[in-house]
Amino acid sequence: MNHSLCSSTNPISLQELAQHIEATIQGSAEILISGLSHLEGASPGDLSFVLKPKFHEAARHSQAAAFLTTQPIPDDPRPQLITPHPLLAMATLAQNFFLPPLPQRGIHPTAVTGQDVRIGPNVSIGPLVTIGDRAEIGSGVTIYAGVHIGEDTVIGDDCILYPHVSLLSNCTLGHRVILQSGTVIGSDGFGYAQDEGRHHKIPQLGNVIIEDDVELGANVTVDRATFGSTIIKQGTKIDNQVQIAHNVVIGEHCVVVAQVGIAGSTRLGHHVMIGGQAGLVDHLKIGDQVRIASGAGVTNHVQSGQTVGGRPAVDHVIWRKAQVLQYQLPELRNELRALRKEVADLKRRLQERS
Amino acid sequence: MNHSLCSSTNPISLQELAQHIEATIQGSAEILISGLSHLEGASPGDLSFVLKPKFHEAARHSQAAAFLTTQPIPDDPRPQLITPHPLLAMATLAQNFFLPPLPQRGIHPTAVTGQDVRIGPNVSIGPLVTIGDRAEIGSGVTIYAGVHIGEDTVIGDDCILYPHVSLLSNCTLGHRVILQSGTVIGSDGFGYAQDEGRHHKIPQLGNVIIEDDVELGANVTVDRATFGSTIIKQGTKIDNQVQIAHNVVIGEHCVVVAQVGIAGSTRLGHHVMIGGQAGLVDHLKIGDQVRIASGAGVTNHVQSGQTVGGRPAVDHVIWRKAQVLQYQLPELRNELRALRKEVADLKRRLQERS
Amino acid sequence: MNHSLCSSTNPISLQELAQHIEATIQGSAEILISGLSHLEGASPGDLSFVLKPKFHEAARHSQAAAFLTTQPIPDDPRPQLITPHPLLAMATLAQNFFLPPLPQRGIHPTAVTGQDVRIGPNVSIGPLVTIGDRAEIGSGVTIYAGVHIGEDTVIGDDCILYPHVSLLSNCTLGHRVILQSGTVIGSDGFGYAQDEGRHHKIPQLGNVIIEDDVELGANVTVDRATFGSTIIKQGTKIDNQVQIAHNVVIGEHCVVVAQVGIAGSTRLGHHVMIGGQAGLVDHLKIGDQVRIASGAGVTNHVQSGQTVGGRPAVDHVIWRKAQVLQYQLPELRNELRALRKEVADLKRRLQERS
């Protein structure tokens, strides 16, 4: 099986790729590259990448035609592009030369658009897309089949919305936002006023604002604010099946891994990283550059720069020690029992002598 | 930025709002209110709310035109509506005066309806909705773009189904049910008969019944029963990304927070509250008014009135103590070690004397 | 209420059912069976099943017309089919005689198909389905309303795709694959190259391969590989809201319960079972026939045949002991304190005598 799925584009000379990422070339740059791949799955026309010297052996066994690497691979005659950050170089080359083409530009005749909709140039609006009244769509936007865009919603330039996204009314996307399939933006927040054993819905009258360069994975949910806005700031990346409740604010350049839940009105600073399946209760303040371990349950504010883990989440040093010791509890209990016997014995002996 | 997104409706006199919620007016009720908001984000035409006296200071700094409050805010000349339950009053006023208008009534020409479908008066069926044969839709129902309704499914009056809901065949919704986007009702339960290392699908022949005034959040999944019905009883509110397995029964007026999972055939009483990310194994009986902490893993039946937490879930008093102590394990271990040394020392000394 | 929802098909003689599963008949096989049900909800025309002798009492109170049972129910005159595996027999009979009919064959006129699409015989393609260029669809496939199939995607024979599935470009389904509603196959994996505080998207150029007889529940997400393929091997069954990251490989005949998350490049052997809400970090190797308890957090490789639980996951014997002892921590602490006092007392007494 050919794993090099990006090889449909035209081959490009290694020279041209090297220039684009300002890499030093070792060996001949004359060859043509037809795709990118990891070492293991590379085909003979592929460029692959070596993140660390420990992968030199794997590189030697790879079928790749050339490598991106931090330092030359010894005893390998194939051409190598030397670059301090091979992964970033890969990302750059993939973005510029090896992406599958975007869908055809234009508006599919089966798309249903409301009244007073404004659509910029160079867009692709796929089949069976629905767009509500007064929505605005920027230039270069790609909207795949079956997406719904609500009334009065604004989409910036060069966004990509994958099939079956629900981007509901009154919300705003910045530029270059990517929403993967099945994601819901602007569902009602979970708010009820309790009275005599009944839960009365508090209408959710706010919206969602998503800034530039944010990406949301598949089947993510972001609730609209009760009043005001739920906000995801620029550059933040959010993985699949994350739940973001009403009035949450997520700062710039955060990374939130799959299946995390963030409860209402909690605010995150910038560059926060949250591991998968962690949960944050409502109304917390999480500082800048905080790291939250996967599976953590955060129930208190966290200061900038801290790393926390566990349920409830505490400083990671404390958490890690406790994590290890939980499994030594049977031994601790046994030691305690043994010690209790010894003390009883000592006591008896002391008694006997008095 | 104007956070008062509900101001599109016509302004209403404070007098009229006060009458509707039977509030006592302090100050002039002549002014017009154009929207509702929280204290922080209020615009000059907004009515805001003060849940507790500790928010009086925030109220003084708010730009709101008037307040809903339990007791008068001292030293503030603005008009105030005194009411014992400001949050409920807000919900009531929002529902009655400040909701964005429902979509236009009628059936969009691109909706696809099957044979023998019955549709009540005053409905709104949006573009690209699909409705299976013999489905019945009550009066006043709103079905947004792209919703799918399966064969033989029955929807009561005044329900709202947001874009991309999948309400599959043979299921039943009561009146005033709200389903947020991406939610799936009636997917097959997860049932297989194991035989010689293979998993043979057990057809899921039952359905889902959702009673009056239930709301389900976005991307929720509710599986149909193997036989019989998966049931969510009246008044229950369920947050985003909750998973409800086949043959589960959820009692009246429960609250289930985001990302909870409830396994097959587990039954909940009424007024149960479940915190986010909790999990309940299959075939449990959870009594009435039980409270389950967020992140709990419930593996045993829970009696009415109990509050439980932890993994595995136990009475919350026991759980909270253990939660705190887990992080003192290193100290306990160190104390134990120190004590062991002391005991050894005592023993030696006692030995020396004998 | 009649729970026997499968009774719409024509009644079948017990004789014919018995022959199909090679069961021994006790009593008269002349009667007609109109549906299947569990004991509790059975109607007078139903066949029900008795998994163990402890359910004999419940069987006697059931209204079922006949039973599938491992051993005869004493003192019950109704006909019984004796079979070593009643659940498997139920599954077989349901599949063959009592399934609701599949949707009408043919392609709905509102379906939108791209260029060079190949569609096999005997398919049902529902309303408002979108199919990308060059997709291939095998024979007997059922695609419900609103499904999206991407470009170059291949679907084997007899697959069933429920409403609102997003099966994105370049992916492959084997034969008899079932995808429940809202499930997304082929969303981009979560991969970024960090540089100076920014996250640069690594294009996800691979695909997803799903082999024969796999079933995925509702709102599942399966990311495409960065390069190569994310693979789910034959016979594996995956419950609702499971998240499978890029380059994961799941072996044959695994069972993955709801809300599990499996991070990038982790590989599972065959017959692995994972309980609900468990999480597996990236790049793990999980052997064959491994069992992972619900809620576990797996952070290390697991050898074939092992059963693990807890966060972090460890051997289940160690985990279960620690699980119980966590709640005895207050007693252990108190015992330790008492012991410390006793030791101090002993020390003092010993001191006094010297």
C-alpha cells in the first residue's frame, strides 16, 4: 500500500524545497520530490524527516529519497536538508507544496442562502450548505457540504468549515479559522433558574467569538454566552470532542487536547496547555502558560506558570508523588500493622519490668 | 463592543416588566428597557440583576439602567425591581420579552418529507430538513436547517430542534422539548453476543421516549433500547456531549452536566444531579435526589438522598477526606518511617537493659 | 404500552425459528411468534430469552409466548427452545426475522453526487446525501439522509451509514461496516509544530482505513493519519463518543466502550477491551486480549493478556487494593497518630527509668 497520499501534486525539486525553508543542502539537490512521509511509510519519491539523532538508524532503513534533519545522518548517501526545526520545515513544505487542492471555487447550486447574505470573492460553498439571513462570509472561505451558518453570523477570510459544522446565529469567526466536521458553535449554554423543583431555562442571549488562526477539532461544542460572549482567542488549537461552556474565555495560543471539558465562565490565560480528558469547574481563573495534566480535575484557580495534575488538581510535584504512593498503600498499611504489634510488645515488656 | 445582544426587540417600560414578575418598584418605573445583561457587560438601556448583596458594589459600577435585586442597593439612584428570586425573574423576562424571534413559520421548499407525514399548525420547518414516512409533528414546532427526523417518529407541540439534530425512527418527543445541534436520538445501543472471539450484533429493536420539557445539549447521544424504551422523563435537563446508553431511564427533573456517561439499563430517580464527566456503570439503581460529584465513577447502587463522589464513588464525606489525604501520603509515609526507627531504637534500648 | 416494537414483520412459527438456530424444542412448536422481547416487557406473541436459571422466576411472570433457554424452566407449560447460547440465538433470530426493513433501494433525487462516482447495485442512497468526486460505493450499501461522503472514498458492500455521518475524503470502509449518526471519519489529526509561541498546523495527509464488520457508534471521531493510515481492524466494535487520534491502529475484534479517548499513534492488539471513559496516551503499545477498566488512564505499554485499571493504570490486582484503601486513609492516619503517641509515651517511660 502506498502511504504517500499527498503525491497527487506535481513533483518539485529538492532545490526549490530547500530554498523555501532556507535549509542547507548536503548531497545532490537535483532530484524531484513527489510527496512527504514519515520514515517508516516513505515511498522512493518521498522527502522524510528525522527529528533526533536516535532516529538515524530508522532513516537508514527508510525508502525515502531525501531527509529533513537537524544533523547529517552518517553513512547515508541520500541528499539531506539540514534545518534546526525539521518538524516546522515539514509543516511549511506540506502547507505550501503538498496540500490536496481545495474544492472548486464558486457556490454550489444546491446551497440555500437567506436574505441579505454577503459573500466575498474566491469562496467555495459546497452542496446543501444553508446560510441564514444577513450572514457575512469573507474572501477565500471554503465551506464544505452540509454546513449550516446561522443568521447574522460573520466569517473572516480564508476560513475552512468541514462538512456538517453547525455555526449558529450571531457568532463571529476571525480569519483562517478551521472548524472540523460535526462541531457546534453557539449552542445554548446550560443555565436554569431552580424554583420549586423545576428548572426554568435562562435564555442564552450572548454569542461566540472565535479569533484568527483558531482551529477546532471534530464534534467540539462551544456554547454561546448567557450575556456577552464566549471567546476563543487567536492561535488557540482545540482537539476533538472538547466541551466549552457559556462565557468561557480561552486566551491566545492555548492547546486543548481531546475530550476536555471547561465549565461556565472559567477564564484561561495565554499559552495554557490542557491534556486530554481533563475537566475544569466553573468560574476559575487559570493564569498564563499553565499546564494541566491529562485527566486532571481542576477545582481551584491556578497561577501563571504552574503545572497541575490529579483530581482535585494540585501542583504536579505533589500529585506525582501521591500518584506513586497510592499503589504502595497496601505495604504502608502492612507496615503500620507490624509496627503496632511491635509497640504493643514493647509496652508489655516494659510493663512486666515495672 | 455591545454585549447586549438581545436588544433587537422593542424597548419595554420597566413598569410592564415589573408587573409581569410581580416585583416591587423602587424609584421611577417610567424608563424603557431595551435589553437584559449581567452587571459587567450592561449597556445604558439594560436591566441587570443582583443575586446577593455582595454584588452591590459591582452594581454601582455597572452601566445598567435598572436592577432586579433581592434587597435595595444602597446609595444607588437607579430604579430597582425588588423580587425574592432575581434569576428566575430574569429567566421569565427573557423568555417573554427579549428572546430573538423564532424562524419564519412555514415549510421551506427544500425540506424533504416522506409519505403520510402529519404536520401540525404554526410550525417552522427549515431548509434541507428530512422527515421520514409517517412521522408526526405537533403544533408550533421549530425545526432548523438540516435536521433529520426518522420514520414513525412523533414530536409533541412547541419543540425546538436545532440544526443537524438526528432524531431517528420510532422515537417520541413530548411537548416543549429542546434538542441542541448535533444531538443524536435513537442510535443503536452497544450490544453484542460474543461467540468464539467474534462479536455478533444484537439488533436494537426498541426506541427512545423523551417526555415534556426536557432539554438536551449539543452532540448528546441517546441510544435506543434493545427492547422497550430508553426514557428521559419530564423536566430533565442534559448538557452537551452526554452519553446515555440503551434502556437507561432518567427520572423527572434531573440535571446532568456535560460529558457524563450512563451505561446500559441504569435507572435514575427524580431530581438527581450529576456533575460533569462522571460515569455510571450499567444496571445501577440511583434513587431520588441523589447528587453525584463531577468526575465520579459510580459502580454501585445509590440510595435516595445520598451525595457521592470519587472513583469508585462513595459517600461524599468519606470521599472528601480521602481526597485531601491522598496528597498527604508522602508525609504519612515519612512519619511511618520515622516511627519505625524510633520503635527499633526503643527495642534496642530495652534489649540492652535486660 | 407495547414494548415489542419489532412486531411489524409477519409472524413466524416457533418451529421455523428453532430450526434456524438448531435448538431443541420442548413443548409445542406450532405457535406463531410475532416479536422478540426481554422477559419483563414481553407481549403475548413474543419469544423471550432466559440467560441463567436465576431468571426462571422472572420467566414465569413474563407474558412471553415461548422462551429461549439453556435449561428447561421448571413448572412452565409454555414452549421452550433449548440452546447453549440464548443471547447469540436471539441475535441470530433478530437479524434474520425481526429487523425493521431497510430503506427503499435506489438513489433519492435530492442526493448530490460528484463526478466519476461509482455506485454498486441494490444500494439505498437517501435524501440530501452528498458524494464527492470519484467515490466508490459497493453493492447493497444503505446511506441514510444527510450523510456526506468525501472525494476518492471507497465503501465496501452492505455497509450502513446513518444520518449525518461525515465520511471524509480518501478513506476506506470494508464490507458490512456500520457507522451510527453524527460520526466523523477522517477529520484532521491534532498536530502542530511549535515555534516562538505559535502553533503551526502540520497538514494531515494520511487517511482512515476501517476493515470489515466494524461498527462505530454515534458521534465518534476518527482522525486521519498525518502520513499513512489510522486503522480499525476487522470485527472491532466502538461505542458512542469515542475519540481515536491520528495514526492509531486498533486490532481485530476489540471492544471500546463509550467516551474512551486514544491518543496519537497508539497501537492496540486484537481482542482488547476498553471500559468507558478510559484514556490512553500517545505512542503506546497495547498487546492482545488486554483489558482496560473503565475510567483508567493508561500511560505505559501493556503486555498481552494483562488487565489494568486506575490512573495511572497498573495491574488490576494492585489497582483494586489501592482503590479500597484510599478510603481507609483517615483510619490509617488516625492509627499512625495513636501509635506515635504510644511510642512517645514508651520513650518517656523508658527515659524516666534510666
